[in-house]
Amino acid sequence: MLDGNMEINVDGLIGPSHHFGGLGVGNLASQSSRLQSSSPRAAALEGLAKMELVASLGVPQWYLPPLPRPNWGWLEQLGFAGERSDVLKRCFDFSPVLLSAAYSSAFMWTANAATVAPSSDTLDGTLRVVPANLCSNLHRGQEAAARGEQIATLLAPVSNAKVLPPLPSVMALRDEGAANHMRLCNIDRTRAVHVFVYGADLGNNGMRFIGRQSEFASRQVACALQLDPQDCMFFQQTATAINAGVFHNDVIATSHHNLLIYHEDAFEKSSSCIASLQELFHRRTGDDLKVIQVLRSEVSLQEAVSAYLFNSQLISNSSGAMELICPAQCRDATSVARLIQSWIDDASNPVEQVHFMQLNESMANGGGPACLRLRMDVTKSQLQLLGTQYRVDAVGLMRLREAVSRTYPERLHFEDLARLDFANHIEHAVKELNSIASNDSR
Ligand code: SUG
């Protein structure tokens, strides 16, 4: 007998070396912020404020601490060995891009960390996680193994959870995790349909940027998750969307529960895909899928990409009502703000409340509210088993805020990355933030 699922959120704590390297493939915000100075402290505090809001609305919230940076082992693999001050200098002189990648805080966007299927959905009844290999970006491939280990630590007390290896790191299997996956489900969240979204290869259909998720990867992730093939659908992103800066599906579509919101330009063969999805959803769950299609006459692709409407985080509050956590940029974009207000005013629309969050540092790198969190559906008994040391509650938040305010750089200029004292500062801050969970005796 299934005991019902509930959604938990796992956010990546933004790291002390958060900066603007211009490294995100097909990511217009990342490219236009390139080499500007950043504020790691403000970035992390913004991320914590979002976690606090989500937890206060009734969604159990966890965090993953930052990964060690600079990644000395990765630099060594690239041929930069020896005295650390010399390594930094040589790498910076040889290729600032490589040094930026070695310092990357892109692990903060945990929507890219993995794809998850709850135990209710898998053929062997285990909660399954496939960490994403992230191999289409120079700076992100290094996250895969370390994030996989952190997720495994988080889920270690849950005996029927399996964290699998990422898919092999080759371009044909490039995988960017939950940002390209939507799980639509019935009211108690135990019957679901999975939609995997992929992009085309460079050179196909006049692509300006490579689709960061391959179809091959989407299909293999579904297979590794042991989902019933009959519960899965595979949608292709349009070249128009990818060329306009839609580097992940969560930049142009979002879902929660039995609600799907997507832009008219999101998918190839959109009408037939959505019709088949509605039919499958009904057959699988007995419920009707609620679909909101946003027309380009309401919000253009360009506005969708700059305000990040679709990267808003949809959650159910403790009374079960849906709330939308939007980037503050959605309030400033007239057409987007008008559309959101029309949803709130419409009694038949399940979204009842909106919150505008300032996440400017993450947004300037192409990461909105939904990018910063990985959703997992767990049963009530699995929830009881999860450890509390990474739980975001009042005590945890106070400790994290204190450590971030004390140890994170207030400002980071790109040239700082080449200095040994700066690298030491970052390493120290990462250690401090990691020690909070390990020293937690609650
Ligand atoms: O992979 N930006 C990230 C943003 C990821 C957003 N995630 C989701 N949409 N789910 C990326 O492009 C920029 C890093 C830099 O330029 O320094 C970056 O990696």
C-alpha cells in the first residue's frame, strides 16, 4: 500500500566563488554578464532568502553545501601542477576561461544536478536518482560526481533509494538533469506521467546553440530510472526557442502537480504533443491535466527569457494551494506582470498567490528560482528518515547566514581568481559552510 508522496526541495547553496565567467552555452544572461564583478555574499544570501520563503510556505527544504573550489584536482588533470600560486598564474595567463571554470559555482543550480523518480513510479519500487553528467559545458562536467555523492549522503538513511552513476560523459549522452524533465501527477502524487525534453544537435534546423540535452540522454535517463516506458513522453525543444536563449526546458515551460504551463514556442509539434500528453495523463491518473499555453502575443520569447517567467517556482503551500515564486524581473516586465495577475484573478486558475524574489546575482548568470532547486517526491515514511543536518529550518538558516556573512567575499573581480590569497579565502569559506552540517548535533 503506497503512503502518498510529497514534494521536498533541495537547493544548492551558492558558493563563495560565484562569478561571471560567461561560460553558459546558449545562456544569454551568462554571456552578457561576462567578466563583470559579482557579489558572492549577496548571491548566497539571496539564495537563502528563497529557501526560507519556500520552507515557510510548508515545503520541506534541504540544501547542499558548496563544492570545493578552486578545483585543484581538475586543474592538475589539465596539466597545471606544482606550487599553487604558480598554478593559478600559469592557468590565468594560458586561459582565463579554464581558471574561471575551476572556480565555478555553477553547482548552485541543482535543477541540473540530477533527474529523480519517486519509488511510486519505478518498476522496482526504489526512489531513483540519475546525477546529470553536464558534459556539454566546460565548467559544469566537474560537478557530476561530487553532487552525486552529496545526494547519496542526503538519501543514505532511505534504504529504498538508489543514486545511480551519471550517464557516460560523452556529447551523444549530454544530460542536464531535472531542468529538462517534468513529472505531472494526480492529487496524492502517486500516479504520474514523465515528460523528457531534449534539444537538437548543432547544425540541425539552423541551430545557433547546441541543444544541451540530447534525445539519447533523455531516453537513457528514463531507462535508468526504471520508469514504465508507457508513462514517458519525449518532447523536442524548438530551434527558435534554443536560438533565443532557451538553454533548458525550465526556461520556457514549468509544471507542478497536474498543471503544465508552457510557451507557444517551446516544443516542436506542440499541439499534437500536448494532446497526447493530456490523453496519457487522463488514462494514467484518472484526472484531467490543466494546461496553460502562453502565447507569444502575451509574452514574447525574448521577454520570457529576460524575465524568466517559466523559471518561477510553483509550489503547493501547507493548505494545498498553489503559489508562484517569480524572479523580481517578472514584476518589472509589464506583459509578464499582467499575465501573472490575470492568473491570480482567475478563480479557475490553480495559482492563488505570487511572490517576487530578488535573485539578481543568480539571474545575471541565467539562474532563476526554479534553477536553484531540485524537486524530489518522497513518501511520508521516507521523509521521516531523512537526516536533519542539511534541513533548512530556523536554526540552520541562522548558522548559514552567519557563516556566509562572515566568510564570503563581498565583491569578486575576475582578476582575483589568479591570486593565491583569494583561492585560500574561497577554500576556507567552503570548508566553513561544509562544517556546519557535519558539526550539527541536533
Ligand atoms: O548552466 N549558468 C548556468 C545556469 C543554469 C540554470 N539552470 C537551469 N535553467 N535549470 C548554466 O548555463 C553561468 C556560469 C558563468 O558564466 O560563470 C552558468 O553556468
